[in-house]
Amino acid sequence: MTMDSKYEDLLKAKMSPEDYQKLMALNNERLFEFIRDSVELCDPDEVLVFDDSEEGVEITRRRAVEAGEEAELAIQGHTVHFDGFYDQGRDREVTKYLVPKDDSLSEALNQIEREEGLQEVRGLLKGSMKGKPMLVRFLTLGPRNSVFSIPCVELTDSWYVSHSLNLLYRLGYEEFKRRGNFSDFFATLHSAGKLTERMVSAEHDKKRIYIDYTRDMVYSVNTQYAGNTVGLKKLALRLTIRKADREGWLAEHMFIMGVKGPGGRKTYFGGAFPSACGKTSTAMLLGEQIMGDDIAYFRAINGECRAVNAEAGIFGIIKDVNPDDDPLIWEVLTSPGEVIFSNVLVKDGKPYWLGMGQELPKEGINFSGEWYEGKKDPEGNPIPPAHKNARYTVTLKALANCDPELENPEGVVLGGIMYGGRDAKGYVPVQQGYDWDHGIIAYGASLETETTFAIIGKEGVQEINIMSIQDFVSIPLGKYIQNNLDFGKKLSRQPLVFGVNYFLRDEDGNFLNAIQDKHVWVKWMELRVHGEVGAIKAPTGMIPKYQDLKPLFKEVLGKDYSHDDYVKQFTTRVPENLAKIERAVDFHKKNTENAPDVLFEVLEKQRERLIQAQKEFGDYISPEKFPSI
């Protein structure tokens, strides 16, 4: 393949002969045009092309420290990175879809007319890499050489972003080489923009993260926070949802875990939980195996639901990670090995974070610079020692319980899916959908999380977060729900669908579950997948029998489980559940374009079952009033 001599000269002037040859070996027309255009636009001092070699991985790791974007910590392999004071999380306000004039997206999605948005973001990117290198990174979402693989290229001027890519994804140069002249890949162009003396983005007011779904491209400028700059994370999830919609599979905001069962078997579960609903603590249960903690792809293959982790690492919230609740993560964060900490407090080479279970220093270095207790931000608010969204970045293989099937190109067979919400008053701790449609609609499309208001007498309100993916759904919500329902029809053996709720409280506001109890609910789900325990048919789903939970509590937790606790936890709270249905119906009527008729039918049938039970037994019904199956 030949290239215009003008642009060939441009690239040769910016690259070493070795890097130029590495690029040319890929023989990819769309790739060449993307890189040529980006080099001309951003004007880097040099262009460095990385293949899959360990040498390239080591260069990125070393240069991140040499450039001052990371600093070494006391434990070998650990580094710390700081984002700018106003760059501490995913920035929803400036993250927009580029929408052509002849197209339309849901009004709920943040968007800008495509040509206007391109002019703006490209104007900000123009000359943004002067004095800096452009790093050309090739990666894949999903295992390499697989039907699940999505090749990706990211151009960045940040060594920290490049280092993060090493830990979070599979290297993909050879995948590009294997595929040759193809155009179906995701492309990200990122520049941190002008930098301060602390090597953080200086112009946060000019931060933009724009998604061009017509070209499967992401533009990111004047930001370093990984959620805004690592294009393969939630930015690519938006593109992947559209790709999955076109091709008939599912891209989900879910963990994947392997749960051990009797006789040494292992059953795989996916799980979608909104923030602060128990997602990480479930995926990381001691004794089980983690395959992914954030993004999963599902395909129907030979009638089975097969799943892979889109990623190969964890960009995790570090707040509240402590040795008692998170022993596996704690071990990684306190032992030699490759870990990037971000936006924590550092004192004498040691990282500190909120909720780590020990007293924090009164001074040190954090995201605000030199920090001391009592320091205030420009608005006069106290600056905490570490940011509440401080993070750690590690490869999954660093975890002792990493599932050995992580890189299996065929994925794993999913036995169950769980949707977890935060509900103080309504749903029981664990229940199983009557069938695929019921589970997807009652537990997934109606998933709620509680937000608490600081007002006397207000215990909080429930907000719908469909499948815990609502923020990222780049197709109409009704279409997304319908895709999930249709996917089940492609399977000869559908995963069982469960709803979990670890936050049920009594009338005095006390939690009815201990933190560790979730392990028992997970083990019960594993047995249900294999038909080895029965259930009780309650109005909102199938719930456990006491005689099955009692031995599980003893076996899993070494704990006596009382009949009184069981009845309190699994009582059907009719008024609260009727209110849940009303909220879900109201939400979907207002927000879900072209909502499937079956969505309202399933919810109406659940309402009718609750009303019938209420007539027969009253508002609060013991689980043992319902029939066993």
C-alpha cells in the first residue's frame, strides 16, 4: 500500500526508521489515515510506535516516571500519579456524542452537532503535542484472536495513560498485523494539553471528551483522568453497545466471577451493580475467582451464553479498601508488584487513602499539591487527605484469585446473571426470576439505587439505573432492553437471572444482612443453576427455603442462621414492592422510547401477584406462606 509522498515525508520526519517500518508492516489504510491526520493536527515532536514486545512495555513504565507523570513509591513497582485538581473523575458535562444533522439520539444523552463538535475539539487539539511525543498504542478489547476481539488504537502524549493501557488491556499490534487492511477498529486521539509544573493538565476549562460514533472514534483533550483518557474504558463501551446492537450480541457493565460448587465444579456469573451496591465485594469474594470487574461481552454460541472480560486489569476505586473487607486487593496493594496509585495521599513514599482502616498522616502530597490538615480549596471547602475517587490500577493476573480462563478466546459459559441494587425497604436479599424475561425486566430494567438526602425525615429516594448501564447506553433505551430480551431467545440454555439486595433494613433502620452474608446468597444461586436446591414461589420471584440456607450459613461462614432472621429477611413487603413497580412504570413511560410492551406486561403481572397475596395474607407476608417448588 502506498502513501501520499507529502504524508510519507511527514511521518518519516517524526519517526525513527524502525518505528516507520513497524507502522508500515500493518498495511492498514484507515490506520495510516488516522495517524497521518493526527500527526498533522497535533504536531508532536516525535512519533513512537509500540508493538507487543516487553521492551515497549518497559519503556512506557520507565518513561512515565522520567517524565514526571508518575513518581516511585517505597514498595518496589508501585508508582503514584496525580490528576489535576479539577480532573478527578469522569466528566459528564463535557463528554458528548457527535451527532450528524440527519441523525438523532435520545434527548437524555449529552450531545453536540457533529461538524460543530469536530471543529471545536480539533481546534483544541491543534498543536497540542508540540514539545511532546505521540505514543501509538495497539490494544484489543476482549481476548486476542477471538470472535470477541475488538482491535483498538490509541494515540496519546501521556506516558501515564500509556502505562495504564499496559495494565488494563491486551496488547494488540499482532492482532492488527494478523487482520491486515481492515477498518473495523476503535480509534482514540488523546492529548493532555498544556501541562503545569506538576505535569497535570493546565486548562481544565477546555476539557473535552467527544465520541464520534459514525467513525468509532474518541477525541479527548486537556484531561488526564483515566476515565476520560483511556479510550477503551467507558468511552469505548458506548461505541461497543452500538456495535453489539448492529451485530446481535451484548456489551454489559458487569463483572464476571467463577463460583465454586460441590465436587470441584465452577459456575460463572455476570453481575451488574450501580455504584456503592456491592459490586466489587461480590466479584472479589474470598475463595471464588474473578474474571472481570467492569465490562463484559456476551455472545450466543451454539445455544450457550458465552462471556469474556473486555479488559485485563482493574482501574478500581481505592476508598474503603481495607485488610478485613478486601484481603485479596489489600495484599496486592501492599506487596511488591506493578501498581499505579492515583490521587491518594503520599507521605514518606507510602500511599494512604480514605477508609483504609488506619490513621492517616496530617500532611503529605495529594491531588492539591502540598497538603496539610485544614487546607481549603478555592471555594473555602476543606480538602480531604485523599480524593474519594482515588484509584488503583493493576493487572488482573496480579490477583491471587484471577480466573485461569481470563484469556480463553472462546469465553466461558455463563450460568447466571445477577442484578444488585440498594433498597432499604423492598426487595429480599436474593431471588430468582421466573424466567428470562421476568428477570431481565423486574431485576435489570427496573434496577434501583438509593440516594439519601440530608433532610430530616427523608430516608432517601430510589432512582432507576437500567442494568447499571444507563449512563453509557448510546442507543434508545427501549431498543437496549429489547436486545436483552431477544438475546435470551437465541439460547437453548439461558442463564438464570437473579436479583440481589444487600441493604434491606428493619423498621428501626438496622441492616437485616451482615456484610459477609452475600457469600451465602451467591452459593445458593450456584446451587439453583444446577437444580440442587428448591425454592419458594413468592410474588416477586423465587426465594430460598430456610432448610437450604441454614446449612449453607454454617458451611460458608461458620455461622448459625436463625429461623427468625430468615423470616425477617425474606418477608414480602407488599406496599414497598407495589411502590417499586409504580416507580419503574413511571420511569419507563417518561424515559424509555419505544419501550417493549412485554416490559409493562411483566410489571403488571407482578403487581397483580402482589395484590392477590395482599388480599390473602396482608401487607407483610412470611416466606413460608407461599408454595414450594
